[in-house]
Amino acid sequence: MPAHLQISSDGPVTRVVLNRPDVRNAFNEDVIAELSGWAAQVPSTDARVAILSGAGKAFCAGADLAWMSKMVGYSREDNERDALAMSAMFNALDTLPIPLIGRIHGAALGGGTGLAAICDIVVAADDALFGFTEAKLGILPAVISPFAVRKIGISAARELFLTAARFSAQRARELGLVHAVGPEAALDELVNGYVRELLTSAPGGIAGAKAMIAAVAGRPPAEVAQMTAETIARHRVSDEGQGGMRAFLEKRRAPWVR
């Protein structure tokens, strides 16, 4: 069992809670390994939606101080190996075949903001704080940069990476990092609303849509026309596509809707 995560399932919904409240759920090498391990086994489960949250007063405050103190003595090779493990974790979470909802309260700083960037849907408390704070420490948000720049754009990244300033949930929503903002007491209601919607969408359609978004992003339409045509043709003739279209035409529930 993971030591730093609480993982529970309720039918098709899996909840993953960062469970190091004494250090505001900060990252260390063990948390990275456990998140990577959880992500690797998701395809073999019946989960259709996952919710990522943090125990205690914060979502994730970035890097653990004890872990950072070890980094000071790392060689360049040690640091590269450490960073590659973290990059692999973010990529594994980013490419999950199921939707990942981020439920964010308190601080989501450094790598915590990186976690927000890889979630498909993010719900945040109205007093939550975000920040790419690495430059204040003489380093930079390198590992999370591909995910963050894709989410907030180059202009906002220049401002926020360079100033390392903290910013509000409202600003995060304006940037597209967050999708819904509300009082902390209402976060579960907001999350559950998204869960209900996601469970009415086809599992294969969701997985395919996530992969397609990554494949077409930043590419001209003509360049991906063949790929998108092949993708929709494949899904139309699949069991899931046939079942969903027939259910719609016959005015009944799709097979995956419970």
C-alpha cells in the first residue's frame, strides 16, 4: 500500500489523496514513485474517473524541504536522474486514459501548480493560491514547463515563470489552468457535477479524445486531416460507437450509462 497516498474507489470513481498534511503534501522521491505506480495500474482497473486532492490545509506546496536539502548535495547526474523520474510521473498522469479531476484548496505551488496543469479538469477554492515559484530559489520550473506552457500559453508563462509570483484561483481560471472556482465548502459539489457529466461519456471516446487532443495540438488542420478521419472512422465502427449511436437514435441510454 502507498505510504503517502490515500487511494479509494467508489464504483467507477477513484479518489487519490496526497496524504502528507504535516508538510502540506509536498513532493519527494517517494511521492513521485507512488503517483507513478498508481498511474501505471489505472488501465487494468475499472476506474472511469479519478479525482486528485490533498489532505489537510493545502493541495501541494511544491518540493519537500528535506528532499531539497538532499538535492543541494546531488551531482549533476543525480539531479538529472531525479528530474527524469519526476518528468515521467507528470507524463504518466497527463496521459491517463481516464479523466483526471484536480480538487485544489490552499496552496498549489511549484510542482503543485504542475499537477494542476496536467489535470483534465481543475476545480479550485476561491482562496487557493498558485505559483511557479522556482525562480525565487535560483532554479526554474523546467520539468513542469511543457505541461504548464501548453496550459497557460507563452505570454503568461513569461510573466509567471520569471516573476515567480503567486496568483489567485480567479487568475488561474482566466489563464485556463482552472476551470471552476467556488468556496472550499462547495468543491465536492463542483467535482461531483463534473463526475456525473463524465460518466455519461463513453470510456473509449474519452480516452480517444485525450489522445487526439495531444496529437492535433499546434498542428495545421491539413496536416492532421487523414489522422482525424481515420480516428473517427475507427470509433464509428467500434462496438462502443455503434452502441452509442444506436442508443441515441432509439432514444435510450447508452450502454455505458448506469
